[in-house]
Amino acid sequence: MRFVGDRAEASAHLIEHEPKSADVAVIGASLQVGAKQSGLVGALGTLTGGDYSTLTGGDYSTLTGGDRSTLTGGYRSTLTGGDYSTLTGGDESTLTGGDESTLTGGDYSTLTGGDYSTLTGGDRSTLTGGYRSTLTGGDRSTLTGGYRSTLTGGYRSTLTGGARSTLTGGARSELRIRYWDDKADRYRTAIAYVGENGIKPYVAYRLDDNHQFVEAA
């Protein structure tokens, strides 16, 4: 049997008619993954899945999953998951997860997670987490967390947390915590530098009632 069409049409034809496509990547495929189903796609593929979906994509893949989805993307992948999603991306990946998501990205990754998210990024990653997020970044990472976030960064990281956040930075890191100044009717940012004024590396800090950095209990 011979099929005539473009790459996307040929990939769709293989997925529909070739049983082996259920277990191997189909290059160029664009899959719509239904609820409680899983998908697999090779390089340059695009997957879109509903709730409870499991999506696995190769390099340069674009994966979009619904609530409680599990998405795994290769090098330079773009992954977008809904609430309760688990997203794992390779180097230079872009991951965006909803509330209570768990995101793990490699070097040069950009991770953006909603409330209650857990984000883990490699060296030079950029992590942005919502309310009560937990962010862990490698060396030279930039971490930004909301109110009462917990942020941990490696060597020369920059950590910015909201009020009542806890920040732990490696050597030569910069710690920033925003707080509300009632008298001035504006937000202010308290800044501390690891290695100066008694601020120690790999020790958790918070602000006291006087907006000074103190070791977190």
C-alpha cells in the first residue's frame, strides 16, 4: 500500500494503521491525545492531551497536557501542563505548569509554575513559582517565588521571594525579599549578599519583624 501526502498526513496515517506506532516515536506526528490515553512522538512532533494523559516527545517537541497530565520532552522542548501535571524537560526546555504542578528542567531551562508548584531547574535556569512554591535551582539560577515561598539556589544565584519567604543561596548569591512598608504605603525589597555582613552560604534566611535577614528556625 502506498500513501501520498505531506509529512504530517503520513505520520497520522502510520499512527492510525501501523500497530508498531503505539510503541515507537513517529517523526513529524501531531497527536491529539484523549483522556486517560498516552502519546509518543519523535523530533519536531506536537502532542496535545486531555486530562490524565501521558505524553512523551522527542527533541524540539511541543507537548500540551490537561489536568494531572504527565509530560516528558526532549532537548529544547516546550511543555505546557494543567493542574496536578508532572513535566520533565531537557536542556533549554520551556515548561509551564498549573497549580500543584511538578516541573523538572535541565540546563538553560525556563520553568513557570503556579500555586503550590515544585520547580527544579539546572544550571543557569530561570524559575518562576506562584504562591507557596518550592523552587530549587542550580548554579547561577534566577529564582522568583511568591508569598511564603521556599527558594534554594546554588553558587552566584539570584533569589527573590515574597513576604515570609525563606531563601537559601550558595556562595556569592544575592538574596532579595519583598515586603510591604505600611508607613510609606509601598513595597520595599530587603537585599542581602552571601559572604557579607554575616550572611552564610547554604543557610536559610528570612526577614524578622524589623525586615532584617535572620537565620530561619
